[in-house]
Amino acid sequence: MTATAAPEQQVLKVEHAAAAVLRDGTSGQADVLALQNIKTTEGAKDLFKREAVPDEHKKEPNFTEINATLVKLNPPRPDLATISARLQEIIEGNPPAAGALGGADAHMLLVGKIAANMPGIVAAISKETGHTTNDVKTRLRGNLLGMKTILDRLLKDKEFVGKLADNVAKLEYSEEMVDADGKFTALEDKITNAEASYNSEKWKYTNVGAPVGTPPGAIEWWNGLAPADQANIKADVPTLVRHFGNLNVPSLGALQRASITAGEVPGYKSDIDTELGGIISGLSYATLTSAGYDLQKQLTAKYGIVPRGAAAGSPKQWDAGACGPYQDKINALKNAYIAATQVNVILSRPGYAGAFDNIQRNYQIYQESGDKLRNLQTQKATIDADKTARDKMKLQRDKKLIEYGNRVGTALDRSFREYYNDILLKDAEYISELDATKTKKDKKDKEDLKTKRQDDAKEILKNYLRLSYLKYSGGKVVGWDDDAIKKFVKKDLLSTSPAQMARKLLERVHGYRATLPSTYQKEIDAVLKDMGVGAGPPPVTFTNVMDEMDSKFMAELAAEEMPKVLGYAYSRGYYFDRLRMTKDQAEFMRTAYGTDFFTSALSHKDEYKRQLEAEFGKDVLTGELRDKIKQILVGKNWEGGFKRLLAALAIGGVANAGLSFLGAGKGAAEGIVTLKSMGAAAAEVGTAASVATTNALRDASAAVYAPVNKFVSSTPLSKPTP
Amino acid sequence: MARLLTPEDRTKIYDYLADAYIELVRKKLIGPYERKVLSSKILEGVETSMSFEDLHVFISKLATTYTYFASAAVRVKAEIEKLQENKVIDQLQQYITHYVHK
């Protein structure tokens, strides 16, 4: 992103860069800026330190890194490269490339192989597909027939792929590995370099142990010389150096040289002669060294100076300033000549080949070889130590790499198991727990509802049954619903079983509740709601609730409540002990109710007494009549009536098909024929007393009411006149 | 005998190497894994180098291993040689005195 771009261009470039970042998941520019920042603020060394540490926060699977690392494995593991490719396909959701080993389902096959080794998974698949577990295993490991749908689902399951991605992401090229790798390669480089320099040094001195073709070292050269040559060299080298010293004198001017070869000597010598001739004409070495040659005289003659103040024509005299330098030079030349000659002699020895350089150099190298080799020993020791360290590092590095490789190889297996344990099993556990809890809960709810309904039913009858048999006007009690009571006694009692009777009573309350004063209505509605009437879809009706009541409970309920109604009936003059029954009805009574019913009913008589008393307290019957009736009803005769009924029921069969009834009533014309006509060995039933009772009551009430002891009276009782 | 590297030398070397390294990152010639290994190697190599020769050899080695480093290595070598220039004369002096006056 250039800073000098025009605004529009810059915007475009930003977008492109952003798109590239999104596409590649990397932001090269940001990286570069970050690095530069580190270099400026912390220094370059710290930059490298930071770079060498792996990024802690990155948790994505990094297949580039994985593949690069796998290549370094020693011994190599090509199978891991295949596995890595498969894992990448699974994690990234791409099917294998065409031509991949194993074809387009290669990654599925890999998963299948592992699934086949997990009994839990095999069992689950077996259940779902209906194949045997062995069959499932074979298919998972081989042709995947019928398994593909399941495996496909698995490969698309986010949890499964997620677990795999997590496991693969953990396969970081860790800091340790980076360290180990870096150290190892750096050390290896160091060793290579050190060895190279060591060798090149060493082979100068000796080529023992060097590869074939290495030229001999100084020691070999020396040892290859004949003893005579060695002696010569030993002597000659210092000499020659001395001689060369004489050649290397600055005053020789152009003729100064550091060394000379045998071949050069003649030319050199003639040069010297030429030079000598230049100083004093005709001079040469030969002349110079000939007997009787007086150099000083010659030099004076040429270069001498006439002293100042001497007469003209005086001889020249030696002058140190004028003649001295030439004398020096000539001496130097002479020495050089001698030296060169000597050098030639020495160098002409066979073996020197006329050139001393090589010999001198080699001899020098030979001389120092002992020390040098000793010094090199320390270098070698270091190299050897480094090698050991390097080998150790290599082992460690390889070990880490092998570990790494193994983790790649087992990543899928590991993550599959984790998926199975952490997710599948937990899911299954949870679901089964949920099921069990639900079933238990459902059962408990049902039980609770049943109990609740029973309790509520009891409560309804206990509190509201009596009320339902009363008549209301303007919110006040105005009388009894005699029709209902009559029907109860005459019809219902004779034709309804106890359980059904309980239901009828409840239905009575339910049906009558609208007629009751509103407070009662509300209360009853509340209890009905508690029983579940009107509860959520589909709407539960009262009939439904009644249908679901337990019949045994209903029979018990009836045993408790019915006699109360009989009580009301009795108080209204519907005397059940004077019922007329047909044979069938009698039969029914006996079957449906049996003796137990009435025995238990009898035991509740105190309750009835109380109820009756309560009724009397309600100003339904007042005055004298009330007291009289009370005396009669609450006395023994009421009990007697019950006993009669019992007795009647105990007697089997009816002798004649005619009416049978208890006690004497209006139709007393037939007289108290009932028991007799039944041919019962009836116990003493106090018939006379019952007649008397009836008569008394009839007479008593006649004074107050309109015909009251008509069983089929349909005239509602009117309110007693105060 | 080459002179030993001083800490200042090392810092300068690191700078040259870092410049080359950043260039590699900019051009995306180096992946995340290679960055780690290269950084580690550079640290190791420069720390254990005792002389300029060692350094020279180390960087040449780097250049052959990491081919993309070659162009960077050239630059680094040039810089190192500049540093070394001053020391060459000393070296030569030592060589002559040792060699000739044996």
C-alpha cells in the first residue's frame, strides 16, 4: 500500500488488501510492520528471539507446518503424509482429490477403519442399520457398503470435526522442537566448517587420513627426501636466507630482490657487472676482485674532489660525501654478486630444481608442523566434542519428530474416542435419563392426580352434597328439593350400584352448582379445577374425570355419603323403610348393596343424627312439630327402620310377585303384609311400633303440611307458616 | 588469526540479517514454520561465531540451505566485508611479521 497513491486508488487498494487478508487468512503487511517495529524498539537480536518462539494463541490446524515437519522424519514415514492429507480433507470438508489413494472416499475409509475398532460405535451402527456387528466391521473396513450415510453424517457433525480440528491444532511445532532443530542444524554447520578448515590446515602438514588424491603434506615430503638431501636442506636453508639477505639491500636500487632462482643468477650477475661498469667504466666483479685493484683510488680518480684552496691541477682527493655512496653501492653489489654465486651453487644441487621457494616454504612448513599439529589437536578435540553433542541433539530431535509423527498418526483415533466419550455417550446418557425421569414423572403425576381427585370428590360431597339438595331464592335457603330427594329414594336407590350412586351424587353437585349461591359456586368451581376439569388441550370434562374415577373408591365413597342422603330423605318424609320394591328391585338391592353396605351405613347414624339436627337448626321444620318429629326420628325407631330394611334384604326370594314393601304406608290396606308375604322368618320387627310411628308422624305433619306421606307426592313442600 | 567478533559487531550483523529477514517476510518467500527455524538458526549461528570467517561461512551455508536467503545473503556479506576492511590491514601486518622474520 503506497503512501503516495491518489485517494480513490488508495481506497481500492485497501479493499483489495482486506479481501486478500480474508481470503488467505494472513496479513503480510501487518506482519512486516510489526517486525520492523520490533527491530527498531527492541533490536534485531530480540526480533529473532521472538520469531523463534511459536505463536501461543494460534489454535488452527496448520497443515503446512505439519507436512513440512513430517518430511524431516528419520526414518521417513510416507504413510503419515497420506494421513495428513486425509485429515486436512476431513477438517476442511473437502473430499479427496481425484486419483487419491483410496479414491473419493479415502477419508471416509480412514474414519471407518477407526470406527470399526470402537465396539460402542459398531454396536450403535449395527442397531441402526440392522446388520450384525461383524458385518458392520467388515463393511467399515472395506467397501463401506451401506455405511456411507452414517459416515457422511459423522463427517459433517460439527462436534466431530471440531474435536479433530482441536487435536490437530495441538500438533504445534513446539518451542522445544524449534530449539532442537535450530541448535542441531547450527551445530552441524559449525562442525562442517570447522572440519573443513581443520582438514585444509592439517593436510598442509600431513595427508595421513586424507581422501585419496590429496597432495602430500610437508611431513610426507620431508620423509620422502633422501637423508643427504635432508642434511643439505637443513644446512642450506639458513645459508640461503643469509645470502638472500644480501640481495635484499635497498642500496642495490633496482637490483634489490628478496630471492633469486638458479636460472636467474647468470643474468643477475651480468646485471651487477653492468651496474659496476656504470659506476666506474670498465669495472666488473672480476676486475674488482682481481689482485691489486684499488677501489678507493679508482673512485677518487672518478669522483674525488679537488680540495678547496688547492692549486689547479692538484690531484682529486677522497671525499666521503662524493665517493662514499659509490663505495657502499659497489660493496653491496660485490656482496650481492658473491651471494648470487653461492646461491647458484646451492640451488644447482639436484632436487632443488634451481628454485628455492618451494623448498624453503616446504621446509618451513615442515619445521613448524610439529607445533601446528599439536595445536590442531585441540581443534580436533573441539570438533569431536561438537560431533558427539550434535549426534545427541540429532537423536533428541529425531525422537521428538517421531513423537510428533505418532501424534499425527493417532490424531483421528484420539479425537474419535474423545468424541465418542465426551459427546455421543453423554448425549445418550442424557437422553436415557430424560426418558426415565419422564416416565417416572408421568407415572407419579398420574398417581398424584388420582389421589387428588379422590380427595376432591370426598370434599365435594362432604361440603356441598347437602347444599345441593336445598332450594334457594335470593341467596337464601327456602326449602328442600323434594323431587330430587324423592327420586333418589324411590328410583335411584333401587336401581343404581354404589359406585354409580357416588357418581350420581357428584353429578348432582356438579349440575346443581349454578343454582347455589355464588360463593358456593366459586368454591365448587375451584375444587373442580383442582380435580383437573377444564385442564389443557384436549379439554378435560367433568364426565371424563368421572369416567376415570376408581370404582372401588367410588363404592367406598358411596358407603359414606349415601346414607346422608337417606337421612335428608327421611327428614323430608321419604321413608326408605317404607319403600315399595318390586322383586327385581329387591334383588338388585341385595346384590348391589348387600348387608355390609347398610351395616356400615348404620354405623354412621350418629352423623345422620347430627345432620338432621343441623337441618332442624335451619328453620326448615319449626315449632312443636319439629320437636315431635325429632323425638321420633332421632329415637330408636329410625334405627329400627334400618334394621327392617336389612332384614328384608337378608331374606332371599320373594314369594309372590307382588309389591313388597317395608312397613305400612298409605297403602296400608294391604296391611303389614310385606314380611309375612315374603314368608320370612322375620325377626321381630316391631311392626306395630312402626305403624305407630308412621301414624304419629302422619298425624303430626298433617296438621302442618299438605299430604306429606304420599310417596309419590310431587307437590313441593311450601314454606311452613310461622 | 582473525580478530574476534565484538558485541558491537554482533549487533550490526543482527541488524543486517534482520533487514534481510523482514524483506523475506514482506515478499512472502518464507512460511511461518520456516520463520521459526530460520530465526532459531540465525540466533545460534551468530552467537557461536567467533570470527568474521565463521560468520562468512555461516551465512553462505544459510544461503545454500534457504535459497531465498541467497539474495539477502549477498547484501549481508557486503556489509560484513565493509566491517572487516579495517581489520584486514592489521591482519596483513601480523602475517608479514610472523612469516618473514621467522
